[in-house]
Amino acid sequence: MKPIDLSKIISQYKTGWIALKPDYSSVVGSGKTPKQAVEAARTKGIGSPVLMRAAKSYAPIAPSEISLL
């Protein structure tokens, strides 16, 4: 399976909750609460979206290089 770069589709969301299609291909809803995000997804015909919390930054958690002195 090819890795999915979610940063391309979620970078505009900085607060609240994001509902994604089950295949992670696009955002189908968002809201201040998980319930609002799911309801928005259901209005687009997605009954079981993937939920994630939005973040102020989507930068990697760990550095890509580590230098030991």
C-alpha cells in the first residue's frame, strides 16, 4: 500500500475535528466537536468517516536527523 500524505488535504484545518473518507482521500466534514464533523460527513453520504483532531501544526513529531555529541 502506498503511503498517504494527509498534510495535503488537512493543512487548512487548525482547530476542531476533521472527518475523512474511509480511504483517507478527502475531507468530508469538520466541526468544533466530533459529532459536528460526523454529521457533516453524513450529509455527504459518508456513514462511517475516519475522525481526527485538527492540529495547529502538522510537522513531524520526531526530528528526521539526530546528532549525538
